[in-house]
Amino acid sequence: MQLTFNSNYPSIEDLRNKAIKRIPKFAFEYLDGGCNEDVNLIKNTVELRQKELRPYYLKEHAGSTMQTELFGKLYDAPFGIAPVGLQGLIWPNAAELLAEAAHAHNIPFILSTVSTASIETIAEITQGNAWFQLYHPAENSLRDDIIQRLQDAHYPVLVLLSDVPTFGFRPRDMRNGLAMPPKMTFNNILQIMGRPTWALQTLRYGQPSFKTMKKYMPKGLNMQQLGQYMNATFSGRLNREKVSAIRDKWKGKLVLKGVASEEDTAMAIELGLDGIIVSNHGGRQLDAAQSSVASLQTIVKNYEGKIKIMMDSGIRSGPDVARAMASGAEFTFMGRSFMYAVAALGSEGGDHVISILKIQLQQVMEQLCCKTPDDFSNHLVK
């Protein structure tokens, strides 16, 4: 499709700065922050951007294409939209807006179990091309019902989230009342009053809720009861038995997200999974962990070609996509960059940010003399 571009916001940082002014502080800090002291949040992008790429200016070059095959589907770019919880809190209707943009641009969109749009709504918007990220339920009956809904809606890829055995220690969210159970403070109300567009849009689309989970939740839960329900409903730690049971039931492609070790990669291969997403949850879970790109390079060294290896966390721009792929990722995902865009520009944000990323990545490929994304690894300065 033709790329549309708002020259007032030509970078992801411009979108982030605009988002700060458009949404309440508690919503922005939920999106923007990491855990503990933000060490791994910062390290993710800093270490990725230390990767250098070598251009070849005198080689014959007939042009570059970003098209990338993944699980039998040809996408228009080697990046997709990562799952983000509570998207509708950050900007009302955000999940639906981003799913629509992803479908229009032919890139994958991953819906989170704890996002604010339902399985069925996103399937309709994307014509059955969305992926789904599963927080593992404590009860097998709930797991099985969600899987059946996904199969009925023709989701091609199921992503198992592995890096939330416990919720990250996030001081900002605690101060802002967004820990479990969540609460609305007087300060939060003042912040909402200072962001009238966000408030009016929230009135239009309604208070954000976990729409995929709506059919399972008792009616009339207050905020404290909601927190208790969510904590009791999900059992975050995966193991061999849980993954094996899902592999037996799920007939589509199965991906493990949150992988940061060779051991977990080996088990994913042993259990017959189709791919992994090397990730540290955007620096939101374990501040003492490696950066995602550091984990990626160790995993790629020993498991390249044995399973599809993808990456998220720390990727913010087109050049970052190139750096990640040169470091061994076969596909990439971003969360914050897309959410900054819808927070900044509303319904225009998804299309705008995907256009930015495609333009940036195309420019890098032409500079490097890189024909396809598979060629990035030949340009890494080691």
C-alpha cells in the first residue's frame, strides 16, 4: 500500500514526546516504564544500538525488498506489533486501531490475553491473520476454551508467554495505583482532567476492560475483586507438561515468547514448537537479566536453523530492526513504538508509525546494498 507520512512527527521519539502531552501520566508511565531501576529497559536499546553495520557502496545493486516469509505467509516487512496489555488504557480503542493498521500494511499483530479487545473482534478486523499471546490459565478448562475460540476464529499462530512467573516489580505502577489490585487515586483523576481528548475518547469507547476474558468473569467486580480474580485465574509459570498439553491441542504454529536462555530454546525444540521470541518483556520483568540482543546472539550461535528465532525488546526504529536481524533475528516485534503512535495521533497513528518504520528500514537496506532482510547478517561488524 502507499505509505502516508506526517512530517510533523518524523521519528519515534517525536511520537513519544507527543504521547506524553496527550495521555495521563499514569497511562504513559505504565507504557514507558520498566521494572525496579529500569536497568534492563535502558540496556535493551543501548546494547542493540552498539551493533554496527557495514555498507558496500560499489557493489551492483538492483534494489531492496523488505518482504519476509514467516510460517508460510509473506509479510511486507520483517517486523510486527508485539502484544501489549491494557492497550485501551493507553489510548481508547488502541488494539483495534493497530490491528487495522497491521492488516492494511500486511504485518502481524499479536493480541494479548490481557489486552482490551476480544479474540473475535481482532480476528474480524484482520480477516483471521492476527496472532494471539496466551497467559497460561490456572484451570485447564479455561485454557481449552480459549484455544477453541482461537481455532474457531482461524488464528494461525499461538504465542505462549513464558516470562511472567510473577509480575515485575514496577514502582511507577505502584505509585499510580496500577498494580494488582488497581485503584483510581485523586491524583489520577486530576491527570485525567488535564487530558480532555483522552477522557472524551474513553467516554466514547467505554472504560477499558479485559474483553477476551469477559465471558469468564463474574459480573459486578469492583477493582479489588478484579485484581484478585486475575491473580487467581492465571498461572504464569510454564513447564514441560503445560507446553506439551498445548502442543497436543493446538494445530497451528506454536511460539514461545520470553526466551532468554539456551536451555529454554532446547526444550522448545524438543517439544515441537515452531518458533521462539527472544525477549525480556521490554525490560519489565527482570532488571538483572541480559539485554535481549545479548541473549539472541548466544541462542543463534547454537540453534540457528533448528527453530524460527525472532526477537523483541529494545527495538524502537527501522535501524534497530536492521541491527536485530543482523544479530540473528529472523523477524522482529515492537510494542512501545506502536503505542506511542496511537497515543500521539489516535486513529492515524498506526498507519503513520508503520510508514516511518518501512521508510527507515528501506533506507538502511539501500545504504547497505542489502537485497532482502536475510542479507542483514552479512553486514554485521563483528
